[in-house]
Amino acid sequence: LRLKAKGAGMMKVQALRSDIVVDDLDYLPRGIIGVPDGWYANLSENPNVKQKSCGGIIIPLSELPFDDVTNHEELMSTWIYNEGDDFAAEIMEFVEEDGDINVQLRFSRLSVMSKRKCSGIVGRGVNQSIAINMLLDRSKDIVIMFGAAGSGKTLLATAAATEMVKGNKNFHMDEIIFGKTMDSQFEDMGFLPGTEHEKLAPWAGAVYDNMEVISRISKKEEFHPSNSIENEKTSFIELKNLGFFRGRSFSHRTLIIDEAQNLNAKQMKTLLSRAGEHCKIILMGNLKQIDNDYISENSSGLTYICKKFAKWERASIIHLDGVERSPLAEFVEENL
């Protein structure tokens, strides 16, 4: 039908309603919400606070400083924060009691979270600091990061994955699997010679670039791409083609899927179902840079996963705003 419509000269073709995940991306879970000044301080005097222990409290759902909580289930694992009051709190659970819905919150100090490092990398700003906390949270099986180009998605993902494999042994991770969609807005260069690793290397330039940054900042030569990716004896990052994931099972691995916005819902299901024991999946993408002609922002597999996993307590979703790559990249993202 698309080809017939194009041949007939139609300028626009309406997308199938069954493919649309959300009508408005503004309603997509963002994973982080700023709250008004003074809200945190007033909790100490709030008679509706149910419990105080271990940095956590339970309050009625109506006490959350949001205008609309009709879809409160999608707020699971969302972080609320206020820089002036130096706090961030994760929504841990919704508890129904006597017909009322209560919210369990776990509080942290932003000033402490902002100093947390993974492989030498420190978050820039609130969003990145909270993202690092999400990535290194062992209770989370999947972390979904979306945002503008240059917002730090790949750097944070590779730094956290490196920390899981080479740093904190409590994660029980043996290696990193890095996969990336092969869709491109530029002309394909044809077939590439060599092994699977050699064929994928040109597409995986982002992980090479970021491992160079991690190696330089952490001052660890073992993190340099020549050692972490290329050297067969010392490498702990494996480049894999997403097309060959079917039938595989990944255990004791951190699985990074880059440019996830180019995947559809069925492809996402195939990839995510590969997770085995002690496997953490990190999805990254920018819904403004979709290269697949048959996918839109509203029907992307990344949009689909954000909606489906928003209610699951073992998943974290975060939108990284701002461009940290350079002033030039920030200007391009905002003006071109």
C-alpha cells in the first residue's frame, strides 16, 4: 500500500493506528521530575506522612506535587528532585491501604549522588547523576535512556558497563555486548570484508570514542579500545550484530543496544528476551534521529518499550536533556 500510494503521487500516507504507541511524545515517561522548592522540607511537618525509616517514607498519592496522577502506575521508579533542597527520591512502590493509594519514596542527597563515579566518569548535572545511580543499581534489570545527540547516553552506558565488568565484582558480569542498529541516514558503503567484529567496527565508532575518553579520565590503559575491544587476550567488549541475536541467551553480561529508536516492537521483544541470569540491558536512543523509513517517533520500538516498562519496578527510564558534547553540538541540536 505504501508503494502504491507513492506511485500514485500521494504526498502523505496515514500511519496504521495499530502501530501508534502514543499520540503525543510529551506523555512518554521521562523518569525524572523536578518538584517545587520547599516541598521536601514541609514533609517533616506533614501529618499524612505514614512512615520514616532508612531514608524512606510513605505518603498518600495525593501528596505528590504533580498536577495529574491518573496514570500513577507509570511513575514507578521515577525520580523526583529539587537542587535547592539538595534531595532526590525514587518512587519505589505503590501500596493500597483502606482503598487509598500510598507511595513509598527512597531519598538521597543530590550533593552525594553528583560525586558518584563509574570508571572515573562523574555525571554533569542532575539528569546524568541520577542516570549513573540508575545504571549502577543492581535491582534494575533494564535501563532505558533517551535524549538528544550529545546528551551523554553512550558515555554513561559504556562507563557504567565497564564498572560492572572491571570494577564492582558484585555485579557478576564477565563482559559487555555492544550492539547497534545498521540503519543510517547516509548511503550504505556496501559489503565490508573481514570477521563479524571487523564488519561491525565502522558502525560502532561511538563505543571506541567513549572508551578512549574513559581510559583518559580514569588513567587506565586497560580501558583503551586497543585493549578493551581489539586485543583478543584483554578485551571485555564484544561487538555483535543485532540480526544474529535470535536463539542466543546472554548471562553474566551487560548488553548495550545503541540507536534503539530504529527498531520496531517485534525486534525489541526478540532482543530483550535474550536476557539470562545476571544480565543487565541498557537501551539508548534519540527519537529525533530515526533512520528507518517505516518507523516514526510514535511507533518506534523505543517508544513502545518506554510505555511497557514504565510500570515495572525492575526497570528505569530516564530522559537526558541538554547537550554536553560541545557548544557547537548544542547549537546544532537546538537550531538545525
